[in-house]
Amino acid sequence: MMLEGRRALVTGGTGALGSEICRVLAREGAAVAFGYSSAEEKAARVAESVRALGRIALPLRFDVAEAAGANAAVERCVKELGGIDILINAAGISQAVPLALMRDDDWDRMMAVNLRGPFLVTRAALRPMVAQRAGVIVNIGSVAGRKMLDAPVHYAASKAGISGFTLALAREVARYGIRVTCVVPGLLRGGVGHHVPPALLELYGRRCVAGRVGEPAEVAEVVAFLASDRAGYMFADDVFVDGGV
């Protein structure tokens, strides 16, 4: 198992991608704490799937955009799991609205969850990671922030910010034995894909080499690899899992 004995925190753990990441990390041997905002039933199912694999599951209800919640979640993770070795910033939202009709609060909420959230949770998680001089952070970007696609402007901007965040952070914390990378998924079935019109789903499938949209499980496998020592020479990379767009 790639992650035997590791302790992971996954934000957005009840989402289509986040829940698969929790499952794969547990399958590879990690104890898994995961964040969620309101979906109690989904959180219970994710926790059950982790425990069915013989691993500890720790559901944590908090808003990634609130500093107090992020700090408290990391503190509970450290207290109940004994530390934190892996952080996966998977929480994210999307919204199909053109820029000309976008309200100020549409933009602000997108940035709060997709960009401020990773900042707050990462800042909190870095404290125990720096103390133990080890850790791995995997951020979840999007092909919408790296290539010209039909995507909401505020969503694309927030995900482009994740790539810059990853680059600078990887340089800053490498001296403490902490490795930072970024996974850039293409369009996936479920999750933010629910907001994509069927015509655009079909268009994406025609554009990419794979000829289809992706599955969350396919991305989760890459995330688990990047979180493991097998990816020990990978720093700050945008790892595309997009079907070859």
C-alpha cells in the first residue's frame, strides 16, 4: 500500500471527486479525515466506505472559506489522528453564469471557496507539517483554468489561481520537507459536471483524445500516487488528467 500509516485530510470529501479520493486514500492505507459543508447523509456514506476498508474515518463539518472552521478542522485532525501527513484541497464549486450577468456575490463566493479555502486550510495544515518536517499537499485545479474552454469566467479564474498558489507554495515549503503538487482534471462525470449543458459535455468528448468525459475515480488514483513517496521527485507540477484536450 502506498500510504500505509499516513494521516490525510481531504476537503470537499462528499463531492463526486472528493469522495473517490477518500476511498482511494483509504484503500492505499491512510486514515482519512474529510471536510464537508452540509451533506450529512453523504458524509455518513463516505465515512462508511472508508471504514469498510479497515481505515479510520473522521468527518469534519466546516466551511473552508472561514478561518475559524479551517483551523478547528486541522486541530481535530491532529488531535484525533495524531497528526497530518497529507492535505488534499478538493473543495470547490461552480456556477454557470456569463460575466455580463454575474453579481458581485457570485464572484466573491467562487473565490471564497475555490481560492480562499485552499489558502486557509493549507495555512492551518502547514503548522503541524512544518513541526514534523514532512508533508504532502495536493491541490485540485481544473483544465478550465489552464486552457481556453467554454467555462464560467469566475470559475476559470479561481482555478488558474490554484496553479499559481501551487507554484509559489512548493518553493516556499520545500525546505521543511513538504512537497506540493497540483492535479488538473478535465471535465468529469458528476461534481461540477452537473452544471455543464449536455451539448458541452458532448463537445468535450469530441475534442479530447479519450473521446469521453472522465470519471472521478480516474483522477483519484493520480491524487493518491502524488500523495505517496513514489512521487517524491514531483514538485509544483500541474499534472493534467483531462483525456488529452
